[in-house]
Amino acid sequence: MSAHLTSGEIGRCAENAVCSHLIAHGYEIRHRNYAVPRIGELDLVARKGGRLLFIEVKGRTSETFGGAFGSINAGKLNRLRKTALFYLRRFPHQTTEMNEEIIFLAASVLMDDYGTVRKIRLEPLTFA
């Protein structure tokens, strides 16, 4: 096994770690990597009770250069919002109740060079 993971491997490890974390906390994973061509991609869509989560996952082997959360800029937030709207139109049954809570989260996964997860942090994303 090589000493360092590729960026694609880091991303897959990070998504798998967040999925496992959410499932352990009672969430159902509805979709992974839901993409709308020329618009954007939702890394994870999860649900529990009256909460529907759209999650942007960022895996890193270091917290330098702003870490995972530092890479989510206004353009990325705009693409996430547009992609989520497409998702809700395509899957209207996902929000069956008028009071369903829709939450956008960023998940930061810190791991070592071999893919061992050191820390998972979830934070709400806010739109200006």
C-alpha cells in the first residue's frame, strides 16, 4: 500500500466516514453524490424524522490553509443551493410535511495519510 492516498481516495474515505457517523446517529442516507450537470453535486443527502440534510463533505490530511471549511466559498454555496432545489423538485416526496426542516451542513473529516479518520466535525452552512 502506498504511503499517501490520492485526493479521490481521501474524498471517498471522508464520505464513508460521514455516512457511518450519520447512520450511527439514526440518520438514513438517501443519496450519495447526487449531481445535476452544469449545476453542482450534493455529496450526501440524509434524513431523520422531520430533518432533511444536504451535506458537503471535505476530507483533509491537514488543517493548514484554512482546513476543510475554508474551501467552501460563496460560489460553492450557490451551487449547493441550486442543486438542492433541483433535488427537491425531482424528489418531492422527500419533503412531505410543510414544517420539514431542511439543513445544509459541511462535514470536515481529518485523517492521516493512510485514511485513518482522526476527527469528524459537522457545522451548519449559512447563506448570505
